[in-house]
Amino acid sequence: VLEKHHPELAQQLKFGKTPDNRETDASWFAVTAPAVIEIPLTAELTSEVAGRNLLLQIAVDNSQERNGSAFVSHRKGEAPPERIQTGASLLMHAESPDARALESDATEFCSTFPNRFCYVDEKRGLAAGFHLVEGFFRDDGPLIEKVLTKDQVSELDRLWSELDFVTNRTETLIRGFVWFERSERHVLHDKRFDFLRPEDPLLVRFEGGDSSQSNTEVTNKVFPLLDRFEGLYLDRLNIKRQEDTLAPAEQDAKYDMVHEFFEDIRKGLVHQDRQQNQAEAKGLIDVKEFADRAWRRELSQQEAQSLKRLYQQLRNDGESVEESLRGILTAVLLSPEFCFRYNSAPATEEVSPLNSHEVAARLSYFLWSSVPDEPLLQAASKKHLNRPEHIAEQTRRMMNDPRIESFAREFFGQWLRYRDFLSADPINAAAFRDYDDELRQAMAEEPVRLATWLIQQNRSVLELLTSDVTFVNERLARHYGGDLQMQYTEAVRRANNRSQWTAVSGLRAAGRGGLPGMAVILTTNSAGERPSPVKRGFWTVHHLLGQHFPPPPADVPELPTSEKGARQTIRELLKAHVADSKCAICHTHFDSIGLTMEGFDAIGRSRTKDTAGRQVSALAELPNGRDAEGINGLIKYLETERRNEFIETMCRKFLGYALGRSVLLSDQPLLDEMAANLEENEYRFSALFETVVLSPQFRNQRGRRFESQK
């Protein structure tokens, strides 16, 4: 056909030859993708091919590259689109790597979206139901008829029954109905309904009969408030009834609709009550198990009986099964056993060991800030926690559990004074366009992520100062910028998850590192619209290194809150400030340290100029008389010159947090042991945790009549 109507095109296609002049079948032509072959449809050609189909056999030439592939499509009367569209055929070798990858992806897609979800109905979707103020309503006819198997329908029925029970569907429906009718419709706008309140407990109460025998029989039961409501509702709609009964005076379709609704409510309330009675025994068992966990030990027989008596008293007072279970659950949570964590100290003058459950509670609140989990409670019940090797084993397990994040959040946040950052932020947010809640949340989370990682990887505590690694999310990565942002972007591209937190390295090259270079530390220790070398230096020396200073004099003049309005740099103002010998006594210890952080603005962004446009310098002469520049210089100084002070301070804070009390002079031998064990074990976190949890201070308690030896 081509040779007859378009000989030039036939010659261009070179039947029997490939583009690189290899021989092929004389009836075949070959092209190099991408390519467009345009065949003009003349009147003669159209007439000749009328009523015929164009069938082209197409294949990929895999003689050179078996991983080659191509999309093939045809169009009539229009140019082919640049983008691949529906209808294009994909050609590739069946055994090629691309084909195997495509098969794997397609299999995963089909398992997620099986064929039955390709059902389309313009009038109705495949919804399982819908939700209104009155509750959840089932509406899954097409889903059952068109999609689900018999077993799946049974499972759906079971799930709906469970949802109805958990949400108390019927009670929710009638209470929502009263609320909706009163607020949106006119029927209840009548003084006769003034007694009716959606929250009234009597609205769903009934009397008589045994609801455990049937879930539908309501003839022997009286619903005082609901019956009164139905009667008045019928009267309001001018539906006649027989005297004071709910029976109709005559056949009425409107009556049937109203009465059927109220009758369904009655049946539903009886059914719900029956189910609750059936669940009563299991509910009591569940509350008992909950109380064991809440009180961090197994309840005594007397305590368990006391809860059962309270439950029975509530039932006798007319409360439902659910309300009575809620009552004893409330009693568990209001008990001193839950609200306070205390040990049963004996009335002696001696030091005695904690019992196994008390050790479990102390471990759990120390490491997880929460109640013991099941493995810890089981170890306590077996009295394993009376032995050091089992305490160490549980400690290692708990350090590797994600819940150790609570320790990282609480301990480091309290010690290093950024725990209240979100509620006590010193920054004037209006001065920084990009300083929003999302960024503040990310700032507060960064040290928690790093500390958790260091603990779970059992790395050195010194990496809190020196770490070249941190964790960022999208917002914090954008705040830091540079190579750190590029690393994050690449990690997200690989993982295809923009919400994730990911590790980035190269902090030291970016002028950051460890805690001193974190945005939350730099921001917490700023002042209004400018960084504060005084606050940053004081934080380092006082909180990080444990050095104490007297409070400043009351008449000390305030430095400006913004660099823009100041005629001098903050460095120059500080120099004039410490010219006063009374001020210099303290400021010489920390101002210079804070000046090494001048490369970061008030919200922790890297900078070379202050907000007034003046060059800033992060070079400072430190208390040892040597110059240091930037965070890197500060970290080197802390690591080489002040390491012991950092370790001593951390040990003291760590021990106080673990014991839940102030550190005493008598604790000094343990503090020395903690520092020594850290040094012997490459400063790994495990040495710190295990030294404390195995110590007498952690495992023992003083009797109530104990007196310190004089």
C-alpha cells in the first residue's frame, strides 16, 4: 500500500534494513525511538483501505540491548502527544530487568487495589456507611452485592455490630435526635417538651423484664421518659391516638413511621443492655488488669474485692454496666496508688531493699516516664528484679525500646533548660518572617531525636558536645539550609516521604555541631530580636558545665533587644559593660564563650552580618587565654579543657533525675564511680545507666525512722 500511494515514505522506511544497516525480514522496517511515522491519508488511499483494519506486528530489537523498551501508539487526524497517554502499548523483553521491576510494581499495585475495586456506578459509590450528628449509619448495599465475598460480608456484619456496641449506637441516635430536632426543626419548639434534654440519663432508661433473655422483646418493659416523648411527639404532629396509650386511633402512615422509629430505639436499647450484661464479666477482668498496670503491681485480694463492691453498689443504685465500669475505672485513676509513686518504706531505722515491683516502677518511670510494661511486670512478679543481672538485662532492653525517647525528652530538656521552649519562647516572632510554630516544633524535637539515637546506638555521651550528625525534618532542614538541606532532600527523594525525620552529617563543616550548634539552644538563649552572647555563654558554663555565679546586681542596665537600633555592636556594648569590675567578675567566665556563637542569629540561622548590616565576628579569647572561633572552636575547648566539668555535671544531673531527689553529699562516691565507669567504657551511655540502676541508692530505701549517722 505504501509503495503504491507513498513510495517516498516506503523508501525512507528501508524495509529489510535496520538504521545501522543490519539485515532483517524484508517485510519489516525498523526505526530508532523516539520516532513519529506520518502516513498522509489521500482520497485514493482512504478509498482503498475503507472497511479494513490496520494490523501492525511490533517488536523491540533486543539484539543489542535486552533492556530496551518503547511505548507505541497511533493517532488519526492529530499529532501524537509528547506525554505518554492511555492506550499506548509498552514493548520490552520479557526477561529484561525493567520487565521484572515492572512486574513487581504491578503485583504490589494489584494486591493493594484488587480487581473488585474497579466497580463503577455513577449513582452510588462503594461506601460502607456515613456519619451524622446522630451517629453512624450503615449504607453498604452495593459493596455487599458487587464486591465482597460471603466471608467478607460476615466480617463486615461483625465489625458493624462491634461498632454499634462500642459507640452505643442507639443511645447516641436518640440523644442526637433530640438535639437535632430541638436546634434544627420546629417540632420540639413547644413548652410541652421543656422537660426533654438530650443528656438526660432517664431518656434511655427502661424498667421490667430481663433484657438478657431477648434482644428484641420490649412488650414487658416500660420506658417512662421515652414513652412520654413519643406520645407528645405524636400529639405535636396531630396524629390521633387511643386515649393515653401509644396505639393509633386509626390507620395512619405517618403514625407508622414515627412509632417504628421509637420502637427501633426501644429494641436497640434493650439489645445494648443485653450485650453489656454479657460483657460484664469480661469488663471487670479488664478493669482489674488495667488497675494492675496503673498501680504498677498486682492488686491484693482485698483491693480487688473493694473494686467489685464499688461496682455492685453502682449497679444497685441503677447505673448501667458501662456506667458502673466507668465508675470503678475512675476510682482506680483517682486512687493515691495511681496519683502518687511511693515506696512502702518499713517503720525501721535500717536501709532495706525495694521489692521487685518497686524496682520495676522506678526503672520504668526513670527510663520511660510511664508505667511498667508487661515484660517488666512479669520480671517483677518472678522477683527477678531483686538480682543485679536481671536489672541490667531489663535496662538494656528498655534503652533499645522506642519509649526511651521519653527519657531523652524529659531529662535533657530539664537539665539543659529547653523543655519549656514552646511555651516560654524569648523571640519576637513578628521580626522573623519564617519563624512559625512548625519551625519551633522542629527545633524542640531535634535534641530529642539526637539524644535518643545516641542512647540506642550506645554511643559516647561526649557526642552531645561533638556530634557531627543530627536529625532534621523538612522544615528544620530548610531553616539550616546549605548541604544539610541538600542531604535531607536527597534522603526524602529516596524514601519518598516528606514527613520523615532523617539523619544528616557534616555539621562541623557547616559551622555547627552537637548541642551548642542546635537551633533550639541558640534560640532559647537569645533576647527578643537579637542573639545574646551573655545568655548563650551563661547557658554553656552554668547548665552544661555546672559553674555557679551570684545573681546580677539589681541596677544593671539592659542591653537593647534589637541590633538595628544600637549604635554599637553587641560585642562593643559588652566590652563597655564588663569594664565595671563588679560585672567583670562573672562576665569574664562566659561572655567570650557566647561570642563564639555570634555566627548565628536570634533563631539559630547562620549569618555573617547582624540585623544592622554590620559584620559579625565569632572570634573570642576564651577563659583559658586562647582564641577560639565559632562553634568548632568552642567544641574543641569544651572537649579538651572542660571535659571533666561536663562529665561531673551530667553525672550529678543524671543521678538526681534517676532518684527523683536532690543529690546529697553521701552520693559523692557514686558520682565518682559513674565518672570512672564512663571513662573506662569509652563514655558510652550504657555505662552511665547501668552504674546508676545497680547502685544501692537506686535499689534501696531508708526506713521511716532512719537517722543519718553524725
